[in-house]
Amino acid sequence: MDFKKIAKIIAVIAALCALAVAAYFAVKKLTGKEKPEYFDDNDFFECDNDLEIVEVKDEEAPAEEKAE
């Protein structure tokens, strides 16, 4: 086999690989991205989401501050 025949075989293999890669990217682009599925936490946990507000009276200052 001479050099021209080997070069043609390598060129054909490279062209086939390029076609395969182009087809792969075309299919990936056409199918689009998958959208993530979000879940509501209330579906999994029994929670009424009502927060109880508790008011705390001001605590007395520490003993160090009273001494002054």
C-alpha cells in the first residue's frame, strides 16, 4: 500500500467520526434540556406552617452591669 491509499483510508475514518459527532450534537440540541422537577415540601412533611410568635420580656441586665 502506498501513502495515498493510507491517507484516503484515514480521511474516510475521520469523516465518519465527524459525521457521528455531528449527528450526536444535533440530536442533543433537538431533544432539549430536561427540566428539573420541583416538589412542594408540604407534600412530604405534615406541617401547617403556622409559626407561633412568643413575646419575651426584657431580661434583667447581668450582675456586672448592675454593679456599675
